[in-house]
Amino acid sequence: SPIPHVGLLLDLIQIEPTKENVVRILELLNRMNELRLNTLQLRVVSDIGFAVNLPHKEINRGSIGSEIRSRSSSSKKDLHWTKFLTWGTVQYKESSISKVIDYAMNLGIQVIPEITTVTRAGGWHRTGTLMNCPLVMCDANQRLGMAANASDPDLVVYTVNVLLSLLEQFKNPPYIHLGYDEREQSRACYEEALQHSRDTHQKGGKQGFAYGEDNLGLFEQRLQKALDYQDIPETKLIRWENTEQVIYPHRAGDITHHRFSSLSTTSGENDASFFTSTGLNFREKSTSAWDIYQSAQNLVSSKENMGNYPTGIIAMVDVVNDKSWKSFDMDHKIIAFGLGIHDKRKFSSEEQFNILLDKICTSLSCNNTTLGTPYRDPFEYACNKRSHKVPENVLNENYFMKKSRE
């Protein structure tokens, strides 16, 4: 294949961290190797949780450069940041992650970590950097809009230290995926936080952060400067395409990862590196293995239409549970994806393709691997849904600690 990086996306936050599931991930890596897929993208921080148990270390402000460091709050106590990142859906032991990464590398498969940053930031709820918007957090329709305080320089400190630890644990991956930047989605969170801030100000307290494009852009600038200080260039940073169809002047990361857009209608990508998952969401039941095969073939041949190959093609296994693995036909779709990337033969019909697919699936014993866990809402206790009340201290660290022990 002319594509440097082809592989799968797994959301670790939705996969139970059991020994059995670690073994199943290793089995999936074997399947990827058989299909000549060389990249595994692991989502380790999302809007609902933080999946990896990183090494215990102090906040290191020296890692972000003097310009950023001078703006960071010197009055704040340097905290063991990992203690904040232990409550949520799941958490893998460092040894388990290392086993997956080492196994992948031995097979020639590179592993790329994916996190969220300032938007879709619910997974960072233990860092003390989230905006005070419990109504948004407790509304399932708005929860993706949970945001961190973009004007807080300490958020850059937390983010950079997490990224440095991930770089070490993931054995210096070729890229780091910094997730989303849909800023309008977070407007309701910022506006709710601003109202709380005004109420506090009227009671004699300090007024806090208001929603503003300048603040979000400033965070992105600070993050990029801090990463530049660590010799992590923008050309190593991937971001999901903005589904709000806004191109911001300041965004850390040069590489766009497309999910929905047609590459032929994407401006500016002819001259830049880009990843794509367009047409490759395995969780769509209406999307068949035949559809996946055709989408993969079309993406591999995209140079004919665009003048440039994608840098990476990543199929989104994403979030599944063990009961739905077969209902989503994951095994056939994974094989169909590999065939679409590497196989140049033409099939006269979908039926003819499925005959070959079944033969390959039988030869690979492909019905034995399942991954996932039933979805669990990490904010359920804090939101107190049964009484439909939002506790005033819903974002308070001690409240979370108490509830996580119940």
C-alpha cells in the first residue's frame, strides 16, 4: 500500500481493563498483522474518562518553557496530577499498556495515543481545570460540551505533562492525536460558568472566565509553544476535523484527521499531510463489510482524484461492547478493511466478495475475538439523576472522591 499508516482506532475508555480483554487486544494485533495493518490508534482520554494509569510524578512547570511558565500560577501547590485521573469508566495498569505497546512494536505495528484537550474535556474532571457548568455536565444531550478553563495556564501544564508521559510510555510514537476542537459546542458550558462567576462576584468573590474565542485560541497557542519547547513540532500533532466547519487561526497541530468530509471537497489538503476515517465507522450497522471494502479501496486510490495520498487511513472500531461485537459484524469488517487497503482484485458483485470474505474468516478463526464493556455513565452519582437535582459542589474534588467510594 502507498499509505504509510493503515490501521484501527480503539477506545480504551470503553473497554473493560481485564486480563481477558488485554489478551483480546493482543489477539486483535495478531489479526492486524495478518492483514498488514501497521497502526493502532488508542483513545486514552475522552469526554468521559482517562484510561491509562500514568507513572506517578510531580507537575513539572520546567517542561513548558519560561514564557508559559511565567504565566502559570506560582501560588498553586504542585500536585501529584495522577491522583486526579483515577476515577471514571476504566483505568489500565501501566504494565498492561506496556504489554500492548511492546507486543505491537514486535509485530511492526505503531501505536498512536489519542487524548482530548480543552473541549470535550470531561475526562479531565479530576484536574480541577474544568469549567463550573454542572447543568451541562448532567445533560446527556450537552455533555460533549464539557470544557476546561482555557484561560488557566495550569491547564497547559497538565496537558504537556500528560503528553510527555504518554510519549515515554508509547515509546516515542510517530504522532500524537490531540482530539477535537469544536469550540461552539462548549459555549453553553462557558456561559453557565460565567453566570456562576457573576453570582459569585455579586457576593464579593472574584469574577472568573467568560467564553471567548481569544481565550481558546490563546490556549492553543500556549500549548503549541510548550510542545515546541519540548521539540514536539506541529507536524507530529493530529486533530480531528472540525464538524462545525470552522477553521481557527490558532490550533495546535498541522494534521487533520477526517471523519465525515469527502476528501474531494476538502480545501487545502492537496498540499498537506492528512489522516482519514471517512466511510470507515464500523459501528454503523447500515454499513456492511462490502461498504467498508469499497470505502478503503476508494481512499487508497484517492491520489487519482486529489493528487495526494492520505498519510493515514484509520478504521474506527471505536466503542463497542462484547454483546454487540458480532451484531456490528466487526470481524468481517476488519478483514474487509484489510482487503480494501491491499487487494486490487475486482469483484463482480457483493455476493462474490462475501464468499471470499467467509473463506478468509473461517481460515483465520475470526469469530473468537470480542472487546468492550457495557457503557457506564461516570457522572451518574454526581449528577444525582434520581432526584433531578444538581449538587452545588458537583465539580468539587472531594465530592467526586466521596462518590467514587460509594
